[in-house]
Amino acid sequence: MAATVVRYLRSVGAATAAEPVEFLPRPDLRAVRDDERAPVDPAEFRRVLGQFATGVTVITAEDADGPTGFACQSFASLSLDPPLVAFMVARTSTTWPRIARAGAFCVNVLGAGQGALCRGFAVSGADKFAGVGHDAAPATGSPRIDGVPAWIDCRVHAVHTGGDHLIVVGRVEALGTGDDAEPLLFHRGRFGRFTD
């Protein structure tokens, strides 16, 4: 398995000195087949799961074409020892293959005043970094967005399939906090703030 992963990494131009990473090659991305669909109405699924409030992040990476990123609410801490985090990304994402090639990413946790920034990273095809200040995260060089309350700098540790999404596990290499801001929350399709 490790040899297969190394061959794939070399084919996409990624460095192979780090731990092996299991990537799902871009050609294998597909929609969910009819025999995989559960008897749950998609609109009802979204409505019910929308009751779960989440924080909001922007996942960023730097590849040969420059900085890339996308807005992500499906982020979570996974393990303390070793330090692992996870996020989920649609198999149809055009940003994911660039993050996979980079082999590293930075999770930028957004603050309450960064709803417009989140919306900018939620669109496809635009120059998402236009006017967005950032520097290089210390371990991987992934873009660390200015003014975020927290950031987590990671290397891709593993990738698993999960229906029409991929579950990306990152090994934390560095992390820190920035402005002591309230978190940006997402609930029932809207942004909000935390109040006591």
C-alpha cells in the first residue's frame, strides 16, 4: 500500500519524504450511485442536520499555482495523541485536488466578524485570496489568514471515503491563536454569534 501511495504522490508532484498519505485520485471522484442512497429525503436531511450549530473554518493550502482554499463547517478535532484533526470535503470539489497535491493545509477558524470572508471562500472559480491578507503557517507554509481567532497547521495524514464526501485527516504540526474574538457560528443556513 505504501508503495502505491508514493507512486501516486510522485505522479501529482507532491513531496514523498513525509509519512505516506492515502489520496483518492481525482478520476475516481463520482456521484453517489442509486444503490447507495438511503431512503431519506435530501431536503429533510439538510433541514434536520441544519439544527446542529457549527463553527466555520477556511481550509487553505499552497500549491504550485499559488494559494487555494474553501469554506468548511465540517471540521473537528479527532485525536490528542497523536494530534489529529479532520474535515470533510465534497468529492466534486475543485479545490480538494490542489490541497491533496500540496499534502498540507491550514485550518483557519473564523471569528464572528468574518462572515463576508467565509462567503468569499464559499464561491467556486473566483480569486478567493483577492484582498485577503495572509502569511505562511510555520510548519507547512500553507496560507494563514490574518485576523483569525485560531489556526491549525497540518500535513495530510489519511483520506477516507464517506459517501459523496471525503474525510480528510490531518496531523497537526503547529497551531496557535490570534485575535481573542468570538467564533463565527453557522446554524440553519445563517451566520450567528455566541451569547451567554
